[in-house]
Amino acid sequence: GRTRGEGKAPLSPLTLNMGSDAKKKVTVSLLDYGAGNVRSVRNAITSCGYEIVDITHPSQIDDASVIIFPGVGSYHSAMDVLKREGYDDALRGYLAADRPYLGICLGMQTLFESSEETNEAGHVGDPLPGLGVIPGRVVKFDETKRSVPHIGWNGVVRLQDSPAMRYVSGASGESSGGGGEVYFVHSYYAPITSENEKWVLTRTTYEGQEYVSSVQRGNVCATQFHPEKSGAAGLNFIRGFLESVEDGTLSNTKPIPNNPDEHTQLVKRVVVALDVRSNDSGDLVVTKGDQYDVREKDEDAKTGRGGVRNLGKPVQLASRYYDEGADEIAFLNITSFRQGVIEDMPMLQVLEEASKCIFVPLTVGGGIRSYTDPESGKVYSALEVASRYFRAGADKVSIGSDAVYAAEEYYKNGKKQGGSSSIEAISQVYGVQAMVISIDPKRVYVNSPDDVDNKLHAVVELDESQKGPNGEKFCWYQCTVKGGRESRDICAVAVARAAEALGAGEIMLNCIDMDGQCKGFDHALMTAVSGAVTIPVIASSGAGRAGHFADVFRETSVQAALAAGMFHRKEVEISEVKRDMESNGIRARI
């Protein structure tokens, strides 16, 4: 497939694990400043056969053979920690000496002179200074022209031939714009200028905007994309980089003529969701509901209720989907950690184990809120809970009920940010790209828009196939909380708009009416919400055949679509979905 084609010997994650041997001698010094999911970077490095030592003091920087800096979160948080801990000056000296370095995401952006990313108070002020190694300022994508953040799989066009790319597709210099996509998640980018063009290793196009997607000069290398989340292609990049450090060839780059007419494209994502909960025996299982009911219809004589549907073990299923080509995997804990969050070790272990063998983005949702431990009385903030998930291997966290409550408060306060919501707290530390809002609405049918008293409710006109039970031609989408068990007087469009204003970076848009029905996604809902926000929307609920993905991508502006049951039951393969998308002219990562 396109993402697994390499310039030399093709390498799978399994091959990489088997390749660790006594010849590996370089020890990687990892600069982990405590924000976001660095576990995946660790796992990617070790899967390539290398050992890691953590940098815990500035003095270790000068002693390092090679440094990898996986910057995750917000630019302000990253630079603040680097300065406070005294790493910034030590890093500048290391980089000035042309020592081997790989920066990832913020690890690349902090190399530039400054960034326009918001400061700690959430207000745009003077550009935040960076390490100043590369000329130029990091700026924000224009939301009026494209969805922001840029989330998903995109290609790269090479402007240099680098030994670090020795195992990656297009090793001779051709682009990967037509295959070999890598994973991006960012709201800010580095423009290509005459001052920094000699640094540019690859460039990428996001809906008309060209930008720097990786840099290299001498032994200093960095990527805007996440190689640790880019499947086999990303692992091969890390391996090629480290082998180039070992054999001393890393700096042997050659310029490649730039074809200005060559551009890349963001592909549509196929996301697999695993609804995880404890069954009646206490085992953590993947299940699937029918309009949010996860129990079998046949009742148990003792309990008077059906048993929880068991569709498999979470890590085993997720690993299968990674191997089959899932672009992202979402673990949704539908019991909402009712026994407590911090101490819910089984779910944390699921994440930890999954991140050892799955190198695409992982999202976790369920119970991410502030709560009081019933035994100790200690209060945990939503930020503390989210931090545990990130450290366990999550790339993004999803909030459901709490987002609805935050939206209600937002409108109550006259559309003003209160600063106290979990959305604001998490996004300010980890960046908006790590904050997903899961909305669970259901249709409320009406004969006319005039029948809706609350003017905040967005009324949607339905087609013939979606009319209500009494022939109603309109509806509004009422949000629910507590796993669909309680309805609130606020619509999905209003919650989405509020969530974006508060700092959400993506919307996972479900529909209770379509859940488990296998009749396709609710296009009216997807169109209404994606048209009201500038952040990406993931379509969820209703997929039952491969063509439903192409349908929702063709008829709405969602950037990703999610399914669960049809994949769990092996009724449809991920590859079948992607082939159907491609046959309908919709780019997929194959």
C-alpha cells in the first residue's frame, strides 16, 4: 500500500521489533517536559531497537549523543518549561554546535524565532519568543479558508534528499503527495520564506496553504508531523534518522529541485471506535449498543436483564484495526468511570498496552471531568484526570456531558469564557488539538421552525427519508448527557459553537436516532454542525456498509467518519471502505 512503500527494504512494526540487536549503540536522550502523550514516542524509539535516557537536568544536554524533543501541547507551555528548567540556553548551545537533534511538532516550532500562539491568559499578545535557530515566525492557519486545526493524514513534497528518509517512500526525491501520508495535528504553521528555505526538508499543502512540514540543516532535523503516529512510514523515518546518526551520514543532504505545481492533499479519515465497559463479571470488554442500549435482548433469569454484548478484548481489537489500516482509534469508556477515574487502572492499562503496538492516534473518552474521590475526599480536576490519560498513551481526550454543561454556562454568561470549564483548562495546557467534544443528540421533530420557542435551537429541514413519525419535515437536535439518559434544552449546533469558543479542537458528532441502525450517517445533522464551526467534525452513528463513508464525505464537509459495530462483527473490512472511497474520487490512506 501507499503508506507502507519504502525506498529500500519495507519494514513493518513487527520487523522493527525483531531488528533490535547488540549493534544498536546510540542511546537516545529524550527531552520530556511533561505535557501530552510522550509514551508513544518512547514506544516508537524502543520498537526501532534503541534505548532511552531521560533528560532531567540541563547538564545532560551537552553529554547527549542524540536528542529527541517531542513537543506536545501549547507553544507557551513548552517554552515556559524550557526557560523555567534552564533547558533553553543549553539547547541553543547544543543546536549551534550542529549536534544530532530531532524535534517533533512543537519540537520543530520552538526552533523558530517566535510564535503567534496565544499566551497563558488566552489572549493574543506579542509573539512568543522561541529558540531562534531558524528564521521566521510561526503563525495560525486562516480559519475563514479552512478547518483549524489541521488534523489528519497529509503528504509531503521533498526539497532535500536526506539519509534520515532512507526507508521512507520517495527516497530518491519524489514526493509522497500521492501516497505515504503522515499524521499532522496543529493549528499553527511555519511559512516558507527566502530566509528559511534552505532549512526546508519537506513542504505540505493544507487547503491552499503551503508550509514547512519538516526541516533539516546539518545534523539538526525536525518535523511538524508526528512520526510516532504515522504508522510504518513514521517508524521508518525514526529508524532512518537514528541509523544516520549512528553511521555519521545524517548531514549528507542534497537539494532537490522544487516543482511549484506539486501539492499534497489532506485525506479523509476512517476512525474505529471501541465502546469499552465492564461486563457483569467485571471484565473490560468492547461492546456495541443499539440506540445506546448495550445489553442483549434475551434477559438473564437471575438479573432480569440481558448481558452486556461482548465483542472482544480492547487491546486485541485495536491492534487488529491498526494492522488493517485504521487512521485513528477511539476508546470510549461508556461506563464513565463510575467507580472513580484516577484509580480506574484497567482503562489506563488498556491505553498503556495499546500504545506499545499501535502507532496511529488514540483518543479516550468517558468520565473526563472533575470529581471527588469517595474514599479519600480528594478533589481531582478534569485537567488532572486528562493528564493521566495522556501519560498512559492517549493523544486526544473526548468530553461529552461536561461539554454540554460548559456550553449552557457559556450562553448563560452572554457567550463569555468563564475560564473554569474542563475544555478551557485542558486545551490551554495541551493545545486545542488534544480536546475532542463528543455530542450525543437526538431529533425533536416539529412541523415548522416557528414551533421552536428557544431561538438558540437550530432547526433543520429533513428530506423525505428522514421525516418524523407524523410526517414532520423539520427537527432540531437535542443534546443529551449521561450516556443519552438525560435530555437538555440545548441543541447540537449551539453546543458545537460554544465548545469551539471555549477551546475544543474537534467535534465527534453522534446521533442517537441512527445509532446501531446501519442506515448511514445523519447528513442533515453533519451539515448543520460542520457548517456552524471551523474545527473538524467526525461523523458518527449509523454506518452499516462501505458506501456510507463515501456518501457522508461526498455530501457533507466532515473530515472523518467513525464506525464500530460493522467492523467489530467483520461485516465490512476497513480496506473495503477505503477502496470504495477511492473509487468514488475521495482520497484515503491506503
